[in-house]
Amino acid sequence: MMHFNSFITRVLPGLFLFALLTTSYGVFAAPTGAAQVPFAAYLEAECAEVGDNWFTAEDTEASGGSYVSVNRRSTDTFPEDVPANRVRFSLIVQEMDEFYIWGRVKGRAPNNDSFWVRVNDGPWRQWIRRVNDADGWAWREFVGSPYTAEAGEMTIDIAYREVNTQLDKIFVTTLAQTPSGVDQPSINCGEVIDCEKNPELCTDQVWIEGECGDLGAEWSYQKDASVSNGGYVVSREATQLEAPTETGLPGQIAFTTDSIGAGTYYLNFRLNARADDSNSFWVKVDDEEWFNYSTELSGDILLTDGFEWRRVTADSSAAAGSDSTAFLLAAGTHTIRVARRESGAYLDKIFLSKLDTLPLAYGSYALGCMENEATPVRPSLDMTSDVTIYPNPTANRLTFSVTSEITGRLEAAIFDFSGRRMQVNSFNKSTRTFTDNLDVAALPRGVYQLILTSDTGVISRSFVKQ
């Protein structure tokens, strides 16, 4: 049995957000010695630290369908500086810079169109100018913007000044550009956990890459820049509709977790179930019986549109009560086994957690992938290549240049902030220095990740589309 150190989240809220951004999305990542990557991020108001004197309401025209506001008496002086009176946004910045801050707000009349704002516990400022807009929701720049912030945690506080002024989301950027629309994904509405309030959640999450298990000989590893860690596993041998009768067979994978706390857990797979004849696995947790995983939570046939996260449903004695998606696990290590049921079902990643919600995009980075014959450790292109991209930001075309001794096929894929693949192109690198460009004119404005994949590894660079 192969053991490996899976990634167990054990961080404070701000640091979790930093890990999410730098590993899952690469928003802040910049190559050593390269120019600073421009920063741009959206944050939803309802996903911030919303004080008890605020309320959340629904609005179909608001981003995410919700906004925050207050119905307390207006005040010409900033209210008592306590958490109940404010909405706080927290994020991590890697370098000192000037940050432009915008809010998507609605001020319906002259007597409900202002807030108090501050950055990094600085002085409170009255944000009145241009908040009122007769047309409804509008993007307005903070008073005092841009703000200079040091590297580290950045806090943005908004306190109420006038009753019923509404706040939808904010935009923080080092670029002098005006945001627009509501469709850009926000960085703070994922599974950001308050570890002080919920310490058990911060120690009981396990992320496992599909290629990092103990793979049987009938499973193979396939490179794919659109998946977590650049690859997935698949078995293309004959369909096995009968449950396995023993473990350790060539058509099985065994994943062993690190020690976790006792409790009720949910098992999630990031998979590609493309058709109804290649959309199922046999799954076994510890010493429980094998069960057929082939249906959605709704009971419908398991089908995905490419790689997507799905809750593993089970009809097993391991299930907690009548909930066929929950597992009662004791404290300690556990073994999750996956066996081929139908040929051609793809498995990318596993997430075991007490959270009853599906992960976003790739989820968190899974550390400690051990070497095995099927999936040898692949060197990063960073170790052997000089990779640059320019211009950054860009409006129309993005040029990339790779200098290395590596030749052969090179794939360039672009992903948006939520992990969706927006485009992919293949090239043949026949010289030591290879330079080409990508047409990005049709991409919406925002932060993207360019992922370059060769036979030797994967490398990513972030860029901003203006």
C-alpha cells in the first residue's frame, strides 16, 4: 500500500484565501525576477464578514442574486467601531502597491446614498460622491481611491451612514480601469472557513489527486491541461458490472488519507462522465462493501459536461442514517478504493470533507503526490525553461516565449478565474527559443491563467485582459 501526505486545510481565514488564490487560481503568482503581475479581484458583499446590524436581501439584478444593506438610523459620524456595524472584506496582497477600489452600489434617493469606508484600519471617510444613481445598480469608485497597501493582509471596511444604501460587491485592482457588469466570479464565495469558529472543519478536509493513489496496472495516466495538476486517470479495460470480490486487483486504485477527526464526511469526485456507457465506478470506503457509483444526487444517471465536481452517492452500510451521501468515519487514517465499472470514466481529483457543499474549480492544491510506475513525478518546466508573456495587461494578443532545450508538442490553454477553459492551442516547438501569440480579444476583461504543457511538465503564468 502506498501512503502519501494529502493536503489537510489548517489555516486562518485570510491565509486560506491566500492559498486558494495562489495555488488554485494563480492570481498573484509571478515568475522569479519577472515584472509584477497586475492584480484584479472581485469580492461579493454577502460573502464578506457581514455585521449583525446589516441584513442580506435578494435581488435578481445583484451579482450572485444578493446584496447587503442596513435599516438603522442614519448617522453623520461614523458608528461605533465594532464588527456589528460594518462589512469587512479581507484579502492577501503580495507586494506593496496602489489599489483602486470600486463598489457596485445602489442609492435610491439623496437620503440613502452613502457609506463610511476605510482601508487597513485607516481613517473613516464619507463615501457620498456619485453613489446615488436613478438607474439602479452602478459601479462607483471609493472616495480616496487609489489606496496604498503594504504586502500582506488587506482589509476593506464599509460602515453604514444612511439607511437602506445597498452594497452588492467590490472590485480591487492595481489597474486604472472601470469595472462593468456582474458576471465576473468573486474570490470570496468559495469554501472560506472561519477556523476560529469552526476548528473541526479546518482539520478535516483531504484533497487527493487521482494520479496520486496506488494505481492498478489497468489504470493509465493521461495529461490534460484542463484538469487539476495537469492530468487524470482512466481505465479502458472491459466493463465490470459485478462488484469486486477482493482488493488489490489491477482494475483498482487505493487512496490512503492522513489522520482525520471522527465525524460525518462527504466524498466528492472531480470526474468526466461523458456518456451513459462510461459514467460509473465501484467505490469502497475502508472495510465496507463495494457500492455502485453511477447516479446523481437526484437519482438521475451520472453525466457531466467535461470535468466537474460530483457528490459520491452510496447505498452502503457506511452511510449515515438514511443519507446515502454521508459516511460515518472514525478518527485516524482511511482507505478509499475506486475500481473500474465501465470503461472510459475519467477521475481527476478527490475531496473528503465534513462540508456538505461541492468544491469550486480545481479545489485546493493536493500536496505529497508520491512517485509510482504509472504516474512518475514530472519536472516542472520552471526548472528548465525561461518563460515570459507580454504585454501584460493586454487587450488583443498575448505573446509567450519559451527558452529551453525541450522540443516537441507544446499546448497553450487559457483558463478564467473560476477554472473554466476558455481556449486551447497546440504548437510544435522545434527550436531552443520558441515564440508565438494567442488571440485574446474576445475574452471578457479580467484575470486569466495561461497554462503551458509539454512532455516534461506544466507551467502557468497569470495575465490581465483589458
